[in-house]
Amino acid sequence: MTKLRYCERIDTQFPVVFAGEAYVGEGTVLNVSVPGCAVYSRKRVQPGSYLEMRMLVPNTAPPLRVGLAKVRWCEGRRFGVEFIQMPGEDQVRLGRLVKNEVPLALTL
């Protein structure tokens, strides 16, 4: 059975740095949408924990900032987060990124 998403996700491969209450990690954003993303990392995180994130999107500066994200699931070295707090300008940038990339993703 296929899960239906209410928001498109785009496949990505850009670096991310994240910090929890007692640790810092880095990884790769595998896909992103307006409400969240999936990350691959050697750093283990726990479902239900909270993170701060900086996503290094190619050809843009500064990094996209997520002030607060909640880890919703973990599978091995992959985990998914829901964005809870993001500065307004970064929300706009993320929306533009997803909107501009979706038509390309749908034609592949």
C-alpha cells in the first residue's frame, strides 16, 4: 500500500548540520518538503528528540535554518524530521526550492 503525502517531496543530496540537546551531528538531506525532510547520518538520533538544523543548499547562501525540528522516525542511519520552527525568510526560501524543483522531479 502506497502512502499518500499531502505535500510533495523532492530528492536532494545536500549537507546538513544538526544539534540535539547533548550532541552535534552532520549528514545528508535525502529529500525535503515544506513540512520536513529525511536525513542520512552516522550520528544516531532518537524518535521524539528535538534538533536545530542548518541545511547547506547548493547555489544559495546562507544555509536554510530550522530553529526546531522533531525526529519522527528512525531506520538504521536514516531519520525523518518535522520542521516546527523556522525563520520566516527561510520558510519562503524552502517553499521556493520545493516549488521550483517539483516539476523537474515529476518529469523524471
